[in-house]
Amino acid sequence: MNGGGVVNETREATRDEEREEVLRMASRFVVAGLLDLLTGVCKQVARPGPNPTTYSWALEFNLWAHLSFTFVVYRILCAPQVLESMKKIRVECDAQLLLGVVCLIATSLLFFAC
């Protein structure tokens, strides 16, 4: 009898861990989506200044930020609902989010310098 109880507790623990991982992925999805929208806003608000080189670099960093955030959104949407895969994808998404944030900071600094 006790063997069945242990199995049920293990399954419940696994389900709880999967739910927590899905919530972590959902928060990254929302952050990536909002930051992707911010890249579009930055691009629309910016105007070319007297230095066209700075503006072109800003557009380039803005594109890289947009691609990083879009990759995160795509990766999360296509992620299988397997715990080990979600953990691996979460690490990849964190790296892409960091890259995107760095590019977005460079974009805003360059747009400010225009």
C-alpha cells in the first residue's frame, strides 16, 4: 500500500515542479514581448541627427535587440512541455534576454547621442 502513496507523491512533486517551470517561462515570455515592443517604440521615436553613423549603429543594435527578443518569444512558444527541456530552454532564453537588453541599452544610448 505504501508503494502507491510514494508514487503519487512523486508525481505530484513533478507536476508542481512543471507548473513552477511553466510560470517561469510565462514571465520570460511577457518580458520578452514587452521589450520587443519597446524596441519598436525606440525605432519610431528616434530621428536621424547630424551624425548618420551613430544613427545607423543605433538601428543595427535595435535590430539585434528585436531579433533576440523575438527568438525568446518563438523559443518559448515552441517549447515542449517536458521539464528537462523547459529548464534547458529557460537557460537559453535568459542568455538571449541578456543579449537583447544589452543591445537595447546600446540602442537607447546611441539614439540619445544622435
